Amino acid sequence: MGFALSYSMGLLGKTAEFFKEMGEKRVEQQISRLFYDTDAVEKALRSEAKKFGIDIGKIQAKSYYDALGIKYTNDPKAIRDAYLRLVKKYHPDVSTDPNATKRTEEVNEAYSVLKDKKLKEEYDLSSSKGANRMGQEVTKSISDMVLRKYIEAREKDFDEFRKRVSMPMTRDAAKAAIDEVTEWKKRYNKVTRAIFGQFWDHGRKIKSLHSSNKSLIKGKFGRSKLVDLERNEARLSSLLSIYNELDKGVSSIVASVERKIGSDESKASEKMRSMV
């Protein structure tokens, strides 16, 4: 009986050890895959940004207004007040924040530009008032491309429409054809998805990897593995910040072009619908 119990306990121990090793191997594979996917998504984001004429290495992940904790403003007092508040908060004599020195440097750099009227004007011009760090030239280039692609899609849809209505059809069929061709918002959304779909996919991937990396850091690993995960987290955080800044620019462009075409398209749609 004693032998059987001892044998069973030994078998259970080996089984537990086996599953532990299998679990560790799975985690190792998960971490390796995470690092591989991080490399891949960074490369993909750089490539996608390059298509739009953007070098992500030159994108500011944080604006000077963000650094001072304020929105875009031309009020010197608001800028100075924000600066003084943060300098006092992060002063080495009073702050216990481990990033106090770095934050003080960021605040000083931001204030050195925003307090100077000429430097501020140059910064605002290059960064679309601190909201879109892609720059004016790139923003205009992408805006022109979106508008051009939309016009091409519109012309294609209307060519198909003219072919349909050139054939005999009922009033209801004609009305349905008009309703379809005048759905300009649906056409516009399709165009923007075609242009920015991959870019948005990269953003979702970065967010997913960032979440996975944060979860893995909570696990129990050796110091070297933990350091690697922390470095990867910093890398993903940087990529996510850059993606978010680019997405602000993309969203601004999408909204701007939509406003540009909206009024004319709405009027044209109403006129066509009134014909049946």
C-alpha cells in the first residue's frame, strides 16, 4: 500500500512537472511571437506611412501643448501659467515622481518655443496648430489624394448609373438607381477605407500587442526576460503614441474633405431625387 501510494505521488509529481514545463514553453513561444509581431507591425507602419510621404521617425509623439497640459492657444498668460504650475510640480526639491527630471526637461523645451512668438508661429505652422504632427505639405498631399480618389469613384458610379437609366425602366427602378448613386457618404466611407484601411489595421494590431505585452509583464519571469518585455513595452508605447498622432491627422483629413464635398453632394442628391 505504501509503495503504491509512493508510486502514485511520484507519478503525480512528474505529471505536474511535465505540465509546468509545457506551460513555460508555451509562454516562451508567446513572448517570442510577441517580439516578432512587434518587429513586423513597426515595419508595416513605417511602410504604410511612407506611402503617404510620412517618415514616422520625424513624428512628434507629444506636442508642446500636450507637454504643458493645455490645448492650442495664443494666450501667452495661459502658456506661462501652465509652465509655472508644472515647473513647481516637478521641481526636484518637492517632487517624488521618478520621471520628474525628464518631465521638467519636456516642460522647459515646450515653454522655450511657445513663449517666443516667432518660434511658436513656426511650430504651429509646421504642426497644424499642434493638432496634426504630419505637417502642412503632407496633409495637403493626402487631402488632395483622398479628394481625387473620391472623384474617380464618383465618376465610375455615375458612368454605371447612366448605363442603367439609358435602358427602359419603371419609375420605382429609376428612383432606386438614383437613391443608390446619390449615397455619397457611403461612397466616401468606402474610398477612405480603401485608402486608410491597412493603416487602421496596423493601429488595432499595435493596441492588441501592447495589451498582451502589459499582461505578460505581470507574470513571473527571470530578470532578463522581464527586462526584454519592459523594453518591448516601451517600444510598443512609442509606436502607439506615433500611431495615435498619425490617426489624428488622418481623422482630420477625412473630416475636412468630407466637409468640402458635403454641401455640393447633398444639393446634387436632392436635385436628382426631386426629378422622380
